[in-house]
Amino acid sequence: MDHTKSHTLDEATKKMESYCAYQERCHKEVLEKLKGMNMIPEAIDHILGHLIQENYLNEERFAKAFARGKFSIKKWGTNRIIRELKFRDISAYNIKSALAEIQNEDYLTTFDELAKKRLGQITEKNPLKRKKKLADYLLYRGWESHLVYEKVGELIK
């Protein structure tokens, strides 16, 4: 089967409108999708312009939705959210705007609940190894190191 099926500009535009309407997308994702459809650069520029103009594609809206989702569902800290947004070529302005979506009080409450829940799952008896396991888990999820070490010290004596 030939996967190099070419799409007309109109077909590709409709396909991308659906792709963006289904969930928030960043420019990089849409660009990669269009390249995968073997669209020529001129067509890609035209379609991206159309999607932005018609508000199917909005990088600030994407960044905000991404940050809210990863924080509330995956319990990621700001470091991980920033890293993932940068990987998607999101501007510093939009990253800042996205992080403003997370309330400081919610942030600290979520962090506290996550740390306590994870500690309850660690079976290691040695306090130093327990501390390391808990810290590694929280750091991997992008929580700031000063918060992590303070919390670990508070929870494991």
C-alpha cells in the first residue's frame, strides 16, 4: 500500500482543522503532521496561516491547556512543565502565561498530597534510601529541588 498519498490543499486544511479541533495543538505538532502528509512548504505555510487566523491554532491557549492538564492530571511540577513546553518550541512569553494558570496554593497542596501519597507507597525501610526514593520521584516530576528536599526532611525523620 502506498503511504505517500498526496492531499489537495483543501483536504489537508480540513484534516488539520479536525486535528486541531479535537484537542489543543502546538505549531510544532501541526507542522510535523503536515510534513508527514508530504505537503510542500508553501502549502504548509498557507495551512498554518489559515489555522492561526481561524483560531484553530493558538500557541498561548495550547500552553495554558497543557500546563493545567499536566499539573492537575499528571501532578507535574513547573520544571517538568517548562521543559516539555520548551521541547515543543513554545515561547518564553507563552510559558510564563501558562504557568500563571496554576495557583500557588493549589501548587503547594498538590505537592504535599503527592509527596505523602508516594511516601506511603515506598516499602524501603532504610530512612536514607527512603529519602532518596521520594526525592527522585518528586524531582523527576519536575518539582523544585528546594521544595523537594524540605518536604523529604519534614516527612522522613
